Amino acid sequence: MSQHQHTTEAPTPAPFRALRFGVKRVKVRDGVTGTHYLMAEQPLQAYPERLTDRFRHWAHTTPDTTWIARRAPAAAGQAARGDWQHVSYAQGWAAARAIAQGLINRGLSVERPVVILSENSIEHALMAMGCLLAGVPFVPTSPAYSLISTDYDKLRHVLRTVTPGMVFASDAARYGKAIAATYAADVEVVLVDGDVSGVPSTSFADLAATVATSAVDAAIDATGPDTIAKFLFTSGSTKLPKAVINTHRMWCANQQQMTQSMPVITEQPLVLVDWLPWNHTFGGNHNFGMVAYNGGTLYIDDGKPTPALVGETLRNLREVAPTVYFNVPTGFEAIANAMQTDSDDGRQLRKTFLSRVKMFFYAGAALAQPVWDSLYDSEEREIGERIVMTSGLGMTESGPFGLFVTSPNVKAGDLGVPTPGMEVKLVDMQGKTEVRYRGPNITQGYWRAPTETADAFDEEGFFCSGDAVKWI
């Protein structure tokens, strides 16, 4: 009697929603033993001298397009934030010019920049753009330095390092203690709401009401590729944070690299729904810069991937459909779980969130395979195809965009290949392979820290990341 074994073949996975990748091939050359160099064959195309050149372009060619939007604060007695408030490119350009004039009037400069203490907001965005127009660096600082710390050591370190001429915060109620504890008489305080007892301050509305003159145009003309746009502080997990110099060249080159590695961001009007903080390079350089460079729209998400705040993110994604979506693994995990529910909210989330998104991107940590599988399952049920989940590798000192995947068949841990115009050096370090970077998107160093700057670069001018990678 013969026995027959029956096997069930796994179902064929759904196809991926169409996505083009920019870098197809890389050049590899070997150096001394244990050293290899990688570079994209695709050359880096021309890019503007200043990020503000792109913002001015959109203000003139698509003036009515929303640049940035945020929900209004919750009304009295209500927990949820209100309707979306929109700022167009033309409105943003006019407000930034007014703020720039105010900064020029005060004689602010690279030696006396603007420190921003608070979270993402419309006012934060306008202040940042005003600084860029005036040629005055801004310093987006982790809100935790003001809100969680009790000794304000890291905030004091930031202020000592950059010696600001102005400190900006959203509201006195939350940031007042930190401002009062670190106040210096020669540093102007600008607040959106409220006052700090014993500390004179200027209202943001008054600063934004400054009448712009031709001095703003002269300031714009005086800025160039080597002008410092901002200082971004490293996380400082083991030592005090360092101020990474970000020039206009670094920012613009990196944005052009992103458009070539990720053509999807230019193939349709760009829409982001994003919570990632602007004091970090992922949210502040990568995403904020991407929107301004490409004339897109940024919906500020006041949620976060925490149990207390993820509900706000899910609410926003049920209402606004992004074209590409960026998050950290815990954020994708919360969204994956919410899309698996068959409640009205779960169905609406799948319907809106998946309607036009062409690419997902995660960074910051590894994304667990079960989360990928859960996302794929919801996508196949809702739209009959999968959304490509991409990733890469970079850091504050690389702009941050450095390596990016080149295939939809990416797996957890894949990092991809160098973006155009940036050379990667792989160096054997006692059995591990360190990745190093050289290119127009790499920082020139750390502000007022010559020893740390010298230590960060090797003899060929490559930035030593300290990150270990492995060939696939």
C-alpha cells in the first residue's frame, strides 16, 4: 500500500506597489589590506547653493500650496487637538522674511545664533526659515533638556557651546523653569505664549510683525554654500553632546542625493505626516528639509510611538494620506497592530493610510520581521499589493542620508549602498568592519571643538562613523 504525502504550497505574495530605485550599480575598489571603497556609479547632479533658494522657488511658483500644517490646540475642556491650520509657501516666505529682518536688526550672527528649545510647531518652522534667510544659524535643542532635566546640565552645555543671542520657546508654562534657570541678561527670550516671571521677553507675534526691507535680500545674497545653517547636537549618550556644523552645501547636497536615491519623492506632490523631532537629524534635516527642497507639504503629527500619544498619530493617519512615510520601528509596530483590527477606526486607518503611500522607511533600530509580516498582511487585504519597506544608514554628521537600499526585497538589517556623490570606505578594525564617509554631505566638524573634529577624520579625510557593518 503506497502512501502519498500532500504538501500545501505557500501562497504567492502580492506584488509590490511600483517603486523606482535610483542607484543601480556601485563601483568597488580595494585599498590596503582590509580596506575597500564604494561609490555609486550614478553621479551627483547639480544642487542649489542654499536651501532657501528652493523655498523661494516654491513660494513663487506654487504660492498657494500648503507648506506646513498643524492641528490647532485643544479647545477649553476638550482633550483632542482641533482642525488643521495651514501655512502656504507664500505665507511662509513672507513670515520668514519678517523674522529675518528682526534677527538682522538685532545683529545676530554665527557667533550669536538662535537656540530653539521647543517641539515641532508652525512657529518653530517659521523661526528656522527666518534664520536661514538672515544667515543666522539656529540650534534646535532636545525638549528633554528643558522639560525632563532638573539640573539643566545639557541645556547649559548647549548654551555655553553656541553662545546664543536669542532663545525661542513655544510657551512659558512648560519652558519657563528652564528659561529662568539658565537666563542671561544679554540673551533675548522670545515666547509664543505667556511670560516667565522675572525674565523680560518678546512675543513671537511681535518678532514676526517686523517690516522686511531690502536688508533681507542683501542677507540672502550674502549667504552661500559654506554658510552655517544650523548646529545639531549629537545625542550625547556617553559624553556631553557635540554641536555638528550643518552648512547649506551639506544640507542641499544631501537633499539632492535623496532625490536621486529615492526618486519617489519627486514623482508626485510630496505629503508627509510626521512626528519625528526637528532637533534630531532624521526629522529636522531629512524630512523637514525634504519638504522644503521638493515643494511638499508637512503635516506635523503631535503624536508619538508611545502608549499615551500613539492615538494622535493614528487619528492623523486616518485623516491625511501620506505619499511616503517615515517612522521608527516602534511606530510601525503600533500602526501594524492598529491596522489589524476590524473596528471602524482600523478600517479607516487602512483605507486612508494605504491609499497613496508609495514607500515606507524606518531607521533608528532594527524592525522585527513579525511587524513586516503584519504590515504586508494588512496591505494585501486592503489594496492587493505590498508597500516597499526601505531603510539605510546615516548619522547626524552625514546629513544624515548615506546608505540606502536598492531593491524591494529588503530584509531586516539591510543597509543598501552609497548615495550618489558620497564615497564609503570600509576598514577592517580587529575583525569588524567600520564604515567611513567622504562627500559634500559630510560635516566639516564640530563647533568650537577642534580636538574632537581632528579625531573624527582619518588621514584621507573620511569621517570615522564608529558604526560596524557587514557585507551581504
